[in-house]
Amino acid sequence: MDLNAFQKVLVEISKDDYEYLYEMYLKENEVPNLKSVRIGFDRMNSTKYKIID
């Protein structure tokens, strides 16, 4: 069986919309804008979103 058959389709999102999602994430979770938080956010969403220009 081909493992690529199970690849998840990424949602395409603009840089501006991705930044908006990040700002909303910070507000909803009441966390400060730290480098470690941003890295975690990016890793968490790397399998969900594809950022386009």
C-alpha cells in the first residue's frame, strides 16, 4: 500500500491570514508573544496550513 495515499491535504492560507490566526491564538489562550510560543504555534500548524504569498 502506498503511504502517500494517506497524506493530508493542506489548507492554503495567506501570510496575513496566518498572522491573524496567530494573534487570535494568543488572545484566546492568554499567552504572551514569545519566540517559543511562535515556534510551537508554527509546528502545531505545519500539518494543517500551507502559507501562500
